[in-house]
Amino acid sequence: MHNSKPFRWIRSFIFLGLLIIAVLDLYPLFYMVYTSMKTSAEFAMNPSSLPKSLYLDNYKALYYRFDVQRLFFNTLFCVVSAMALSLILAIPASFAFAKIRFRLRGFFFMMMIATMTIPGVTFIIPNYLVMSRIGLVDQFLSVIIMWSVTSLPGSVFLLTSLMRGMPDELIEAVKIDGGNYFQLITRVVIPLSMPGIMTVSIFNITGWWNDLLTPLIYLQSDSMKTLTVAVSTILSLHSQDYPLLLAGLVMTATPPILLYIALQGFIRRGLVIGAVKA
Amino acid sequence: MALYEVLSTYSCPVRSQSIYGVEPMSLTKREKLIGLLSILPIFLFLSVFFYYPTLNTFFHSFTKWDGLNETWIGLKNYRDIFSSGDVWLLLRNNMIFVLAYPGIFLFCMIVTVLLHEQVAGWRFFRSVFYIPTILSTVVVGFLMKVMFSYDGTVNQWLRMFKLDFLATTWFDQTVTAFIVLIFCYYWQTLGQGVLILLAGMSSIPEEMYDASKIDGANWWQRLFQITLPSLVQPIFYFTFINVTWAFIGLFPLIYSVTGGGPGYSTTPIDFMIYIKGFMQNGEMGYASALSVILFILVMIVSWIQFRVSERLSE
């Protein structure tokens, strides 16, 4: 379509339209960043103006009063652990579903896929009670387990469909060389499915970092909260200080944006996989 | 047979025979065992944290339950939900987001078609459009809450452009509260839609367009005869995640922007389950019944969508 050489001015209009949308996308983000550097008095005077000076007290307040670095590492710890747990479980299972023949394989696959259509809120109350019975409420492990379990069916589904395309000859070659199962997984399966593993991990990591419901319910004391939860409970309810709230939002938004900037290609490819496999 | 032995003798049977000097387990049998062992941990986790709780919810939807004590009350929860009219209000709030979907779909479609013209800087625009999607709904929600506050930026602009009558307390009326909610939804979903549709569009071979140009088809004919029909899969995928989201994904948006208010007028089903289950003690039976209703709804909606997509792909 683009080589049909439409008139130059049509292309200019298209450019202008896209530019306006880009401004609408970026303006609230700039607003969030510069307003977080205003005092609340300055905000009350004029909510839209740029800050008069570089005022970082809101960030200092987050650091001293709200222990933001602890919240940050809480979140990071949960996200990284959940990723490790879900990959350790997902990779061998996906390989089994894709390449090993065993009885009831199709049945188990269906049983797993079926869980993807069940909304998370449906079972959250009994789940909470299970967690409290085994003493995991207010422990990071509860969130780590819940994130892994709820993401597993989707991750395995995607990795299985990718691993089906793995050449059988390579797998046979490892077996003939006398490699055992662990060597097969670590030397062939993981390297060959790296793009899929990256995609799954990026989507899971951003999803978990941004998640509200699970950590809101399982992590209750303030020192255990994740950043997203702390911003939406402590900061938003205990203060009407909007610039301070926005400083918290900036802290919450930064890691996913950095991850996106660094790994855009994987995210784009991931969305394509979803669109093709649906 | 120990787990280690099973795994370490995955290699070829000849070799393992020489090691153990006994008749080896046949390759297929060993593979079967490894296969089952590979998926076993997942199903242990799913059983404890997924299948059991789901069944448990079904059971408790027929009880009066505060988390400790349960009394069987049959269908009373369901009768209460339907007779009090609660469910219709909650459903209306979900349906508003379903009905808002065609709007954002159309907008995504237009933006995608424009991006596909590959004007200067289109790669940059493509990257920028996705940024709101990568953010937490909580961030978007609170940010918009600040911007739409009574003394906030949006009202200030409206006054500046002499549109004072539009400047309002956005969160005090149901209609304006929904306008803000849908604005958040659109703002965050544009990037997702554009990337999905654009990926579909880029996979259409250039030759198809060249051929149709030779046949004398104009830009619009190419759009409707080539582009749209090739996009059935991505469109279905995008529709599916958004319609499903309207039933099960609203929680963080509602939590951060309106808190379900004013009253319960922007409370969808999943937010109500949270309120009844975790905020108001002793209503867990009621919340379970709502969960079951939501579960059945999502099943029906998914089924309808799959049927429609099957029809369209034929």
C-alpha cells in the first residue's frame, strides 16, 4: 500500500494525525513526571504548570517515610522468584507435551488449557483460606506460588506450541551421544526455545509487576507490600498529596517502561504469537 | 525405580544395558515415565491452588459462609442475587465495557491502517503507542484520577477553552465516572490493538496488493477485499482478550479510579466479589455465588466468540 505514492499532502496529514495521538499518549506521562516534582502548594495553585524548580522532596519522602527501596525489592524478589519457579515447572512440562509420547497426554493438556478460561477471582476466597491454613498469608511465598500457578497454563501452552517445531533429529542426536535427560533439556531444549522463554518471561514479569489483586490480598502488613499495592493503598488513602502520589506512580511505572524500551522486539513478536495461535 | 535412575538412563538403550548389565526398561516405557514426571509438579500445584479452590467455591455458593462456619442454605444466595436486582446493576457495568469495545477497535483499526502507510517516523510512533499498555492499570488509573480531579488539569483546560459547563466533579456522577473509566481503557488499549493488528497486516504478502492494483482496485477496495479478510485471526484475538477483560479484568481499574462509586454504580462483578469476600465479613457465601455466576458467564461468552470465529474462518 505504501508504494502507491499518494499525494504528498495526504502523507503529511497521516503524519500529523499520528503525531497528535503520540502527544496524547506521552503528555500524561510527562505530566506525571513533572508534577511529581512540585510541592502540594504549587499543585494547588496551578495543577498544570511546570515546576518552578527541581524539587525532589516527594522522592525523599518516599525514601524516608515510605521505605520505597524496601517495597521495590519486595516486588523484585517476588517477581524474580515467581519467574524462576514458573520456568522450572514450565520448561520440562512443555517439552513433555511437545515431544514425549505418554498415556493421557491429550487429556492432561486439555485439563491444563481448561484452567485458562476460569477467571482468577472465581477461586480467590478458598485459595486465600488454603494459604492461611498452610501459614503462607503475609509471606512472599504465597504471591510467588499464586503468580506461578496462574501463569503456568498460558506459558506451557505457548512453549509447547513452539517446541513442537523443534527438529527431532537434534533430540535423537543427543540421545545417541549418550546424553541424559538433564543434558537434553539444558543443552538442546532451553537454547532452542530461548526466544519463546524470553517472550513468556517478559509478559509474565510486567504482568506481575503491575498486578494489584494477588499481592493486595496475600501480603497485608505494610513492610511486605509490593510497590504497586503500596502505591494504591498507603499512598492513595493516607494522603491527599497528589504530587507525592504521582512520585509513587513514577517509581512504579519506570521498571516496565525500561524493560519495554530494552526488549521491544520480543514484546512485538510475543503479541504476534498470540494472534496467530489464538 | 528411583527418580534419578529414570532421568539418567534417558540415553539410548544399548548404552544403559551395558551400564546396568540387566534387561533395560524399554525406551518408550521410560519416556512415558519421564513425560508423566515432567508434568506431575504442575498438576500438583494446579490441584491444590486451582482445581480444589474452584470446586470449593461451587460448594460454598450454596452456603452461608464467613470463612470459618458454613451452613447449607441451598439456592438462597442465588435467589438473593437475582431478586435484589444486584446482579443486573453489576452486569450493566460489565456490559458498558463490552459495548465500549467497538469504539476502541475502530480507532485501533484506523491508526493501524495509517501506520501501515509507513510515513516518516512510523517506527517511533509504533513504539510510543504501546507505552501506556505496558504500564500498570493502577498507574493509569491513579494518574487519570489526579488529572480529572475537580481542581485538576482537565477541568482547568476546559475552563481555559470556555467550556466551563463541561468542567465537573467527574467522579460524583455515574455517567462522567464511566467517561473517565472508558478514557483510561481506551488510552491503555490503543497500543495493544495497534501492535496486534499491525503484525497481522505486515504478514500480508505485498504481491497480493500489487496484483489487485493491476486489476484496477482502488485503495478502499484493497482495504475491504484484501486487508480486512486477512486480519480475521488478529481481530478475533484482540476482540477475545478485550471482551474477556470486560468480565474478569476490571478490578484494578475500578479500584484505582472510582472505587466502584458513586454508590455501587460503577461496580462490576469481579469488584463486587472482592467487596463481599474481603471487605464485608461473613458474605463469602454470597461472593462465591457471584463467582459461579461470573464463571458461567465467561464460559458462555467465550463459547459464543469461538463459534463466531469458526464461522468467520470458514
